[in-house]
Amino acid sequence: MSASQQSSDIRQPTEVMLRAVVTKTGAIAAACWHVTASPDELRLVAQCGFGTQQIDVAQKQWTGHEQLLRDVATSGETRTVDAQLSLEGSTRTLRLHFVPTDDVLFELFFDGGKSIDDAVIAKAIQDCVQSATKEVSSDAHRTMRTLIRLYGHTDSPTFEKQLVEEIRSWAGCDRVTLVRYSGRRAEIRAISGIATFDERSPMVAAMCELAQSLPTEGHRDVLTLKQNPQQLKSYAELTSANDIEYWPLAGANCAVILETFGDTAAPSSSPGDRQLLISGIGECLVKANSFSVLKKHPLLRWLAPLGVLFHWKRLAVVALLAAIVATLCVVETDLVLVVPATLAPEETWQIHSPMPAVVETIHVTHGQRVEATKPLIDLHSDQLERLRQELNGELGTVKQKIVDLETLRSDPTRSRTPGGEALQQADLAASEKELGTQQESLESQIELVDKQIESLHIVSPISGTVLTWQVDTLLRGQPVQPSQPLLNVADLDGPWELELRVPMSDLGAFRRVTKPKVAFLQPDGTEVVLVKNMEVSEELLFDVKEGAVLPIGFRVARDQIPPATKPGTQTVARIECGKAAVGYVWFRRGIDQLSQWWQLRFG
């Protein structure tokens, strides 16, 4: 190829330059046309993003496309059109954006409905035109030829080391570092001038911190210290660098950092030089990585044409995930709940005072066996005693008045007036009747007070054992209220009750079976199995440790419990709820919550 031909080719946009436009604008493909007034002068200069499909051949099937190109070239104004185009056997809706320049017409292809930023597109095309119209240095050509030779003959680590040396030679800087991104994590892959480096060194740590702080996703522009970004300024102050450049490499998940420490900054390069070099480096890295993978796994040479979906690692991950999901859904295991439980006699009475009073006499002690109706505690109420005395005094007064009336009525010496004797007899009878009513009322009140006083002598409601500790110390001489428990009496020889407290998070699993098998541990470690006499409460209770719980009671025969078992003994119970999938057994709380939410939302 002659020098004139080479210069002519360089002055036209190339596929590499179009790829830079596609990357910066977010387009899916791009084409560059040379359009003249003559019908036979519609020529494709370059294309990017169409694979093996030649757009100048495919566009002949697009009705009106050629005329649209000529209209835009004639008007000299940008235009956006939505169209359905057929490419490689499939039809899709695309948004076409046309940008005419002095020499060529750029056509960008976007997904249908995508918003277009005219400023970004104009800047990308301007850079492309500048790159095409400026001479590319021979150093850039030499570097590109060297990189193209490297990526096809060495593995990725060797290529990375040679890459940073070539860039340092091309840019004339003091140090070049290659960084690879994995998510938000940055890894130093190679540093020019040294074969190996310690990842724990302060210099490497500072470099990693800088790389992680710089934008990666969606960022394609070169950053320089002259642009005054805060991250580069801070790093330059730390390392005393005079000039720093950050090159993101599109498609390779990598970046290159160039540093100059001398008094003279690195030689400047034209946008075409730098853009061509950056694009070539990205392509070389991608191909070098692919070459390394193929060297390690030769079988992938046969699978590569099938597409990235058939990558063996992806297949292995998908197969593993499918096996895990199948195991969680198909394989069954025992669904067992372990909940706290309490053992207590079934017949337990808590004794309360019938009214405000003071404890006067205590007839029992802790652990004493008492028979039904035997006295437990005698209470005394000064208020009731005073009320009884007052009522007795009033009753005596009323009785005396009745006696006086009887005496008055039978007194022969009382004065009688003509015509007034009948009236006096009626008054006496009315007074006597009123006093009789008062007497009956007072006697009823006294009888009621006597019953209340009698209720202060508390007797045992059942035959059982006193459970309250230090009864005499706690109660003697103490004032008590009706809501205050005095002591507990329980029948330790009768049936006992096992109360389970099932947390609300386990209710879904508990309700899977109608007759769960329940077993509990005795204080001596022996397991007792219960299969009947289950009583489920209709309301939830609040437990300090477990939160909302559902009480469930089981009747336990006395011979199933060791004689030394104390009322209120805490133990654990095991509820067997049958078989269930392994996934449900492991994640049942989350599944039950999701099911409840679904029922509330859509049920």
C-alpha cells in the first residue's frame, strides 16, 4: 500500500472509530455513508455492530432507506426516525438517528423508544471526525501492530505485562498500571518496570483505592489531572505525581493509569492517536483473555460458536443451581418443631382474698398436704367489724322503739280525746310498720356482713399440697387486696398438664397436620410421647422471649412424670409435623410469611 493510499484510508472513519461512537452514545450499531447526488455514489464507508451482515447489502431490502439517506444528506440537518428493519432473519423496531457532516453521513441505530441525547451524540461524532481527519502518529501504528501480534501468541498475564511496557514507551510517562474491575472491586494486574509487586504495599493500596473511586460503568472518557477531578488530585498529592491520565477500556472491564513524576509532563497526543490506541488495547485484552481460556480448555473451541450461553462455567453453575432447587423441592425430610413447654398439675388453684383485709392467722406451710374445706388463712377486716357494730347498734335502737310503741298502745292511762282515738291508733300502727321494715333491713345487712366476715376464713377448695414458699413470712400481718394472690394449692397426685408455647413463626408448620405427634423430655432426660388429649387455645399470648405464642395443652398421666417433678418445671417439646420438602423445612418461616402476605394481598 502506498503512502498516499494509507493517508487516504486514515482520513476516513474506521470501524474502530465507529465503535468509539457506539460506546459513547449507547447505540447498538452505527454506519458511515458517503452520499452524493449521483445515484451510484451511495457508498458505505464503515460499519460497526452488525456482525457479519453487510449493511449496504441489507439496506436494499429496507424500503425508503436509501432515499432517506439522500434526503438527510441534502438537507444537512440531523433527523430521527423510528422504523422496523430486518437484520439476519429477524425484524425489530429501531430508532435511526442521522447526523450529516461535511464529507460523510453518520447513521446510529438505537433500540426502539430509547431517548437520545443530541449533545452526547454530537460530541462523539465530533471526536470521530477529528480522529479521522488528523494524521495518526507512526508510534501509534507501531504500538497497534505490536499489540495485535501479542494477543494472538501469549496468554493473558504475559500480555498484560508487555502491554504496560508498550504504553509507557508510547506515552513517554514514568509508570503505567493496568487495573481490572470485578464488580466494585479493583485489582492491579500489571505495573510497568517491575515484574512482581506486593499487593499489601502502600503504593499498590493507594492505586487500588484510586481505581475504586473512579467511575467505571457507563464511563468512556479519558480523565486527566488537568481536568481537576478530586480523585486524581488527592492521589497526585499522595504520590507527588506531576501528571496522571486514566483510560477506561470499553468492553474489557479494565483501565490504564499513566503517571509522570519528572519535571516535564508526558508528550501530548492527538485525539486520534489516543482513541485508536485505547480502542486497540480494549480489543486486544478481550481477545487475549479469550485466547487464554481456549488454551486452558481446548474443548471450548468447539463450543465457542454456540454462543456465550453455552460456556462450561455457566452451564456448571446453572446445572448446580437446578440440582439444588430440585433437591429443595423434591427431597422430603421430617418436619420437626422444638418449642418450650411447662409441666404443672392439671388441678391448680390460686387463692385470692375476697376483699381488702389483713392476714391474721396462717394455718398451713409450704409443702403441707391439706384436705378440701380445711382452713388455710384467716383474714381480718376492721371495716367489716365496725360496720357490724354500727348495724347491731341501729338494730337495737329500732327494737327498743318497737317495744316502746307496744307499751304506748297498751297503756290505759294515756289521754284519749273524743274522736281522736282512732287517729292515734292509725299513727301508732304506721310507726310500728315502719320500724318493722327498718328492723328487717338491718337484720339482712347484718346477715350479709356476717357472710363476708365468714368468707375471710379461707378454706382449701381441693385436697392438695401448698405450693407457695414461705407463706408465713410473706403474708402474716400483711394487708392484701382482692387481686393479690395469697397462695397456690395443687393436686400433685392427679393428672398433670404439659403446656406448649408454639411461636407465631411456627404456626404454619404446626397447622400442616391435624394430629401431630408430640414428645417431651422429662427432667431426668427420658422422652415421653403424647398422641392425644390435645387442647389448642383460641387466642395468642405474649411471651417475653418468644413474642406472640399459641398455648397448646396436653394431659399427662401422673405415672409418666417422675415423682420428684416440681410444678412449673421448664422443659422442651418436640412436635413431629410429618414429611415436608427440604426447602420448606429450612426456609419455612420466610415461605409462611410470603404465603400470608400473598393471601392478604390477593386472597
